Amino acid sequence: MHRQIAGKLTGPITKWIVLVAVLVIAGGLGSLAGKLIDVQNNETQSWLPESAESTKAFDKLDAFQDEYDVGTTVVYYRDGGLTEADLSAIEEQAAEIEAIDSDAITKVLTPERAATADVPAPFVSEDGEVAKIEFTVNYGDKLWEELPNLKEDVDDITGLDDGGEVYLAGAGGQNADAATIFTSFDSKLLLVTLLAVILILLVSYRSPLLWLLPIISAVVSLGASMGLLYLLAKNTDLTVNGQTQFIMTVLVIGAGTDYALLLIARYREELRRHEDRHEAMAFALHRAAPAILASAATVAVGLLCLMFADLNSTAGLGPANAVAIVVTVLVMVTLLPALLVIFGRWMFWPFVPHFGSAEPTASGFWAKVGNSISGRPRMVWIGTAIALAVMSLGFLRLDTGGIPIDEQYTTDQDSVTGQAILVDHGMEDASTPIQVVANTDRAEDVAAAMRGIDGIAEPVIVGSKDGTTLIAANVLSDPYSEDAFDAVEDVRDAVHGVAGADALTTGLSAVTVDIMEASDRDNKVIIPIVLVAVLLILFVLLRAVASPLLLIGTVILSFAAALGLSGLVFDFIYGHENTDPGFPLWAFVFLVALGIDYNIFLMTRVREETINHGTRRGSLIALSSTGGVITSAGLVLAATFAMLATMPLTFTLQLGTTIALGVLLDTMIVRSVLVTALNLDLGGKIWWPSKLDTEDLPLPEPGAEPERQKEPALD
């Protein structure tokens, strides 16, 4: 039945129907891909769960401020002191900033205006080296798109003669830098990822032509995925942000190319057995599709488990990328096979797999690796497991308490430099205050409770409306620092103690604290859910209990080793040992979901060969047959995620590094050595309670290679 379906998809006529149908559907979706940025929600508060204190406070803030208001600060600095000419220039530039867009830019305060308006926060530092302009920006829901343009306009307007420095900082400056990075690196990330994959495919296939087909299929998959995601985000409550999009880029290209490698490898095998390329593809799809579909299902289900996350950003990441994986696998089992049979054998030139030629994997590198393991499999898997456990100790070097603002980027950013200058010169950043909403009749008591708390300025009652009062206090340190987080906790403890106030605390620092708490909760809840989900898929796929448990154990060990190596790399090479609180969860989901892929590719082939040769001989055949393609697939996936390091974000540098290390461990050590050694040592026991291999044949003699099973005729 499966072969009949596969044959109908790639027949002499149906291949053209499939080609046209996929291109028409994918083309329609791909035309919407460019609109994905229009439905992104990159506001930090949108990431929060409804249960967070900051979220509850936001609902009451609407009476005092527009939800799209963003405080922005221009920082002026001159070593040795600002001159009168500098201060005059600042006043003139403030007027020009107001004129950029009077509807979007309001409440512009300068040193001179602040003095006449009796604004309490100083606008010139005590040492006279720093001055600031503060204003509010409101572009509605187009903030993310417009802020980079505003930054360019402000940079063109502002400046000091003879070595003075100017930086756009505050919440507006931070968002402008982040938006610039995400929007400008989308195309760059795609380009460098494709170049890396093309290079690996050229080396793997040793063909100047064959790489085109998987790359074309992967690009079609990405365009269709982005278009479909746009429709879902526009018409549902799905939260999509810049992180979702760049993760999708590397995931689709990497996973899609992996599926293509597996299919093409099996197709090449079948071309040696079948003279008709359509028949060869029918058998290749019949044999490879179950492993590909199971692999995609594992990744998709693992990602869907993220829907249980408290953080909306994490919860949205899961289904968005699960959709992308489903689209990708559909393209890879329809469009790619059609292209392969349309172009024929000559695409493999100069190493064309002619009908009746010998299969080179039978005596290749991985066949030799398998034979070397077969001598002492128990010693090999115990030694490998110990080595991986030792690697995992480097995890102790990781600090998941959050990334300070001065470490969030790997390149210099104006918002970071400006913020540091303000803090170093004792200046308050009014764009990121701690905000408390409370019942008006207890507002004075709430403000009194906040006075004297370390890390915040004198609290100010901003206003009252409908029985609710807003009290604000500027943060005296980096809003992403431990001092700011401690101040938030102290403020919450103090105001919660005011009976009848119903006080709620929010603001950038408070939001970050709530994100960290939600991330910690998500780590503890979702990781076990993902493990159970993946385990259930393995139970169904392998129709056994023992082997799925063994595979899950090896993947967990591999993940721990990857985190351990990452801890050492982050600390001693990158100098960034601080990680985002959500980093362990992201790394776990991608490494477990993607890492189990290679075990699925291997173990489905082991099961297939066990029917004819027993577990031990079948394991050696499976390793020799799949070793090359799985290694190539691992290199592709590691390279694609490593490309995240090209973005100037510490988070993407760390995530890309960890996933690349984990994938390489999975392909080079876990799948090839650890899993194979376990199979050879335990033999038919790995299929318990299945009766698949009741004979449990012994290991073959060193160097012996059983005959390959002959393919049955196509039904």
C-alpha cells in the first residue's frame, strides 16, 4: 500500500502534477512571506503570562498612559565637561527632534525646559559631563518598524563638535537597536545559512548540480512557512516576534536539508537496484518516508509542547515552528521527489549511481567504525557514557539568572553605551521607572512605603483616575541589573504590605523579573512534558519499550554534555557566562527534538534490517548504510544553527553554539558510537517486549558483512 502511494506520487505523469500543485500552493503562500513582520509583536510586555503581576498592572495603566508610549533618552557626553555651546546645541536639537513627527514625539524635556518646569530628575550630571533629552515616542502598533527610522533621524540631527558623544538610549533606544538588528539580519541570516549548507552539500555529494534540488526545496518550504504563519498570526491569537522568525529560518533550512539528505541517500541506493528511476523513487519514498515523517513528527510535537509555557513568546514559538516543520516535510516528500525523477540520474554527476553498480557504504568508513565497536561493545558504551557525563560538569559554569544589558549584544550598541554613561554619572533614566498602581485612598501610604528603598529615586505620585493612582520611581541602576531586580522585589514587598492598597508593580525591570520567574517555571514544567511526548512517539515508531527508553537516555546525556561544553565555551572563550533564563528550555527542546532525529534515522533502519539479519548484524548494516548521510545531515544542521552566531546578540550566539555542539555530539558520538554499542551489546533485548528478534543472533565475525536484503517487486 505504501509503495503504491509512493509510486503514484512520482510516476511519469503524476510527477508533473505534483510539481505544479506544490509550486502553485507554495507560491501563493510565499507571496505573503514579506508581510510576516507586519504581524510581529515584539513588545516585551506581550511576552508575559496573564497571571504575572506586571500584566495585571498594565491593565490599570491605560488610565494614565497609552500602552504604546515608549520613553526615549538622548545622552550627551563630553569628557572634561559640556560647554555652553554644547548646551545651546542640545536645546536647538531638541526642537528639531520635536519636528520629526509632532504626532508621534511628545513631552520633549531638555536641561533648560526641565529647570523651568521644575522637573525633579537632573538633566545635567553633577560633574557637568553628561546631559540628556527625554521624550515619549508613540507609533502605535508600528513601533517596531518605525523605531529604526527614528534612530536614523535622531542620529542625523544630534551631535556635538570636537569629540562630544551622543547616544540614543532609554527604552526607545533599546527597542530601536533590537529592531534594527532583527530587521537587518533576516536576509543576512538566510544568506549565510544557505551558503553554509551549499558548501556542505557540495562536499557531501561531490556534485556541482545535485545541491540545487534540496536548496530549492528548502527555500520553497521557508517561503510557504512564513506565508502560512502570517495568516495564522493575523487571524488568531498566536504571538509571533523577531525571535520566532530567525529560529524558523535556520530550523527550516537545517531540518529540510536533513530530510532531503536522507531521501536522496535512499534514492541513490535504489537507483543501483532499479533501472527505472520512477520505480527507484517509489521504493526510496516507501523506505525513507516513515523515518522522515517520524522525525518531523517528533520535532513538531516537541515544539507544540511549548504551548504549555507561561511566557507568550515561548508559547508562540512552539506552534509557529511546528507549522514550519509540517510544511517543510510535506514539501520534501512531494516537491523534492518530483524534481529528482524529473531531472534523472545525471543530477548525481560525476558519481552517477548506475543500475547494478556496487553500494559503496558496505565497506566504507562507518562500516569500519561498526566493526571496531563490535569487538568490545560494552566497554565502548560505558566509556562513552562516562566521557559524556564528565563533559556535562561544565554546566556548573552557566549562570541562567539573565544577561545584563551591557552583555546582551556582542557588538557596541548606542543604547547600551548611553545607559552605562547615565549610570556611571549618577543620572536617572526616567524612561524605565518602577511603576506602582494602587487604590487612591492608600496612595500616600504606598508612596511612603517606597521611600528609602535602595536602588530607586524618590517616588512621585503621577496622577489619579477612577479610584486608582500611579506612583513612579526612577531606577538608579541599569534596569536589567541585579540591583534593579532587587529593587523591584523590595518595592513589591513594601507595597504589598500596605493594607487595602491592592498595589501592583510594573515597569521594565519588573517585567524582566516576571519573565525570569515564568521562564524558571517553564523550564521545570515543559522539559518533562517534551520527554514524555518524544518517548510516546518512539514507543509507536519502534513498537518496543526498551529501545525508546535507551534512546531517550542517550539524548538526555547528550544534552547534558552539550550544556557542559557550552558552559566552558561561554565562560572561557566568549566571556559571556550569563545566559537568558529561557536558554535551557530552548536548547533542550531543539536538541532533544532534533537530536532524536538521528536516532530515529538509525533505529528505523536497524529495525528494518533486523527482520532479515537480526539486531546485531542489522545494527552494523544500519550504521554503514546511514552513517554517511546522518553525518552530513548533522553537519548541515550544526552549521545552520551556528549561523545564529552571526547575529550580534549574546542569546543567539549562545543558543547557536549549544545546538551546534549538541548536534555534533549526537551525530558523531551518541548515534554512531553509544547507540550502536548498546545495540551490539544488548542485541534482541532492545526490542522488548516485542518478539522482533527472538533468536538474538551473536555478533558477526570481525569484517564479515551479510548480504543485503533484496527488494520485493513494486506492488
